[in-house]
Amino acid sequence: MSEHTEADPEGGAPMDYQEHEKTFNLFIALTKWGTVATAAVLIAMAFGFFAGGGFFGGLIVFVLALIVAWFVL
């Protein structure tokens, strides 16, 4: 009754560091480009709604913002 039978906390499969690094890099890339796309949409909406650019003007600003982000990042 007084015996302590604990499971090995690291008893699973050994860690695959290459797969972990690939997953981390994918997560960082998706987060970066998701943030860039969100910012580009907000800038395009501001231009389209408040600067009188309309839908196509906002679309052009969106595409230009993505192109600029591609070269900057």
C-alpha cells in the first residue's frame, strides 16, 4: 500500500528534434504571414472605405502591401 508506483514522465517515444524544428518553423512562418495578411487587409479596408478608393482601389493596395511585405520580410 505504501509503494509509490509512478509512470515514467519521459517514457514516450524519443523526441524527434528535426520534426520539432520543422513544425516550429512552419508555425512561425504561418504566424508571420497571417499577421502580414491581416495588416494588409486592414490597410486596404481603410483605403477603400475612408480614402475613397473603393473595392478595386483597396484590392490594389492589398496586393501592393503583400508584395512589399514579401520583399521586406
